Amino acid sequence: MTEFERLTKQLDPKKMPQHVGIIMDGNGRWAKQHLVQRLSGHLKGREVVRDIVVASDDIGLKCLTIYAFSTENWRRSTLEVKGLLKLNMESIKSNIDELHGNNIQVRYLGSKTRLDPDYERKMNEVCKKTWKNTGLKFNIAFNYGGRQEIVEAVNEIVSESPGTQITEEMIADHLYSKGLPDPDLIIRTSGELRLSNFLLWQSAYSELWFTSTLWPDFTRVDFVNAILDFQKRNRKFGAVK
Ligand code: FPP
């Protein structure tokens, strides 16, 4: 039995997180450590994404969101930005049939601003193709910023119903993540202890789990360990328990 299988057996199905978010950090540092280009770090990181998606399916997780490209990432060098955009599209194109075959629903969370229309069209195709799938919901936060998400939601509400009294439900219903449960657990790799504009609205009561492991070194065993740790936590949601 592998370590992953042994740990998976310890998971309590009644306490599975409904949704796990991952801030995949440390690709650049990994590349530096291995004396390779930053993009090689992202390429290695992509292999880990693939394995974590499969592992999520294996353990029966219902919803996974990865932070693949933030609105702040546009500030990186043109070479790195182009590389990340290409990497994302190629990864999805080459894995879409397998994802679809495994009943996985792929969805992009993010702003449409700044994206090339052709790129946006391809993203829409992927979402449309897998929309009716009922297995793992795999969300790719791409061109995503939590503050921008809230601003876009509020602007939509105001233009739909001018002068209306805005409620939490209305905002939640206009976020990119509309219809998804809030993340119960957010994992961040590479030792940084912050959210960096990831799922700001949705993470109000998320449990946070940090590891110093760099994303390209993160494994499915680390992933299950994070969930096991989550299952030990006492969640209060502001009440006394
Ligand atoms: C953060 O590390 C990582 C990113 C900004 C990009 C992550 C993208 C992938 C892993 C590929 C995504 C693949 C799919 C299938 C969507 P960093 O570059 O900030 O690392 P550093 O902090 O060490 O410099």
C-alpha cells in the first residue's frame, strides 16, 4: 500500500472539505534552486497540478480551485507572462479529453479584461464542453483578483438594479464563483503566509494550511496530510463551541 493510500484510508468522509483552494507558490524559487529558467519551474508545477487533480478525484473531493494566474501576475516580465498564458492553454487543450472523460467540470474564475478574445473563446469552449459533468469541479483562477471580483460583482448589481440595497447574497450570486461552496480549506505552499488576493470574499471562514514545500515539490501525500489536519480543526464560524 502506498503512503497516499494509507493516509486516504484515515480520511473521515463525513468531514471532507466541500471545496479546497490552492495557492501554488514557489515555482520561481524551485527553478532558482535547480538552476533552470522560471518557466521550467512553472512546467514542473503543472505536472503537480495534474497529479493533485487526479488525487482529488481519487479521494472523492467535490471541488478544487487553483490560483494559476493573478491580476497582479501581469506585472511579471513579458516572457514569463506569455509563457504562463501559453502553458495554461496548452495544459488544458492537451488534458481536456481526459478531464472530460473523468466527468470533471472545468471552470475558469477570473476577469475577462486584458485577455485576448481568442484566448477567452478557448476558455469558454472548455467550460462549455465539461459544463454538464457531475464529478470534481475543477476551477482555474486565471486573471483572477479577489478585489476585482468583488468590484465587478457590485458593478453588475448596480447596473442590473440601480439604487438597490446590496446584500451579501446578491454579491455572492455575482461572483465568478457563483454556485460554488466557499472553500473550507486553503493551502499555500512555499512558506508565504498570506492570501494574496485569492478568494477574498469566499475565504471569510476558510481554514488555512501552510507548508514551506515549494509547489513543484508538493505531492499528493502533502495534499492528504493537509486535509487530515483540516479534519482535526474545531470550526466555530464565530460561535462559541
Ligand atoms: C507562483 O509561483 C506560481 C504561479 C504564478 C503560476 C502557477 C502556474 C502553474 C503551476 C501552471 C498552471 C497549470 C494549469 C494546468 C492551469 P512563483 O512564480 O510566484 O514562485 P516564486 O514566488 O518562487 O517566484
